[in-house]
Amino acid sequence: MIHESSYVDSSAEIGEGTRIWHFSHIRAGTKIGKNCSVGQNVMIGPEVTVGNSCKIQNNVSVYKNVTLEDEVFCGPSCVFTNVVNPRAFIERKHQFETTIVRRGASIGANATIVCGVEIGEYAMIAAGAVVTKNVPSHALMMGVPARQVGWVTREGATVLNDPSAPGSLADLDAAQSSRDDPNPFSSEQT
């Protein structure tokens, strides 16, 4: 479903089941996967790749050289850049840097992702954070500039210890996947 107030350039590809809401623009060469939700006033492209089952909230701009893998969440008004040192009077399109957001990562409202970084699988970027460096998988990042303050499970529960230590992320993810309860710290087993 594409809302009548939105515009999709003819060379853009939109996957089955994807919904594009009011006043959005999907630019040339952009590929959006299946079952995505693109909120109001979103601009994607040109030549951006968005995986399957992504959720891009209102007022987000995803610029050229950004790739969102499957199941990425972009909170309201989060920002991606594509040039490190922009100037209105100097064209730097040849300096656009690549940004990759890996599967299942979440970016909070009003966060800024400075170009040239990779955000690891299932990482969580807090609202308002400014990411200037690569982010490990499952890392919880907060602040300006963003600093790692912990770890998160695949489902987003906070873990403060080393993710490779026994009893941490892998064990929590496995236990959580085997239960209906979305809280990995719950004492009730199903």
C-alpha cells in the first residue's frame, strides 16, 4: 500500500506487503524489501537498500550509500549522514561514505548516525545518541558521542556483562526463544 500523497520514482523497487505512508518520497534506484513499514514524511534514496521487515518511523531520511539489512528499526526523526564535512558551497558527492546497519539493529528517536560506520546485528542505539564509530553486534550505545554502556539480547533486553561469557547473550537468547514470555529475566518458565 502506497499512500496517494507519497511519491515513488519509477526505478525504485518496493517489496510485497510494504506500506508507505503520507508525504514520503522513495527515490530512484532504491530497493525496499517485503513487509516493511515506511512512516510519514520519510525520504529514502537514491540508491538505498532496505531489507525485509524493516520499520522506518516518521521524519527519517535515509541517504545514498546507506544499507539497512532485514528487521532494522529506525525511530522517529533519526538521521543518517553521507558526508563527514559538508559545505553548502562545495559539492562532495564523490566523498559519500557507506553506512551499514546490520540485521535486527534498532536506532532510537532523534539519533544521528554519522556516515562511514557499521552498526552490528541486534545493536541498540539510544534515543538522541550520536554514533561516530562502528558498533559491535548486540551493543547498547548511549550519549553524545555514543559510548557502549552494555549489551542487549536479540529481543532487546539489557545485559551488562560480556556477551561471550557463559550465561550471557547466547544463553539468554536461546532461553528467550524457547519461551512465550518476552522477558528473559522472568522466573516463570513455559
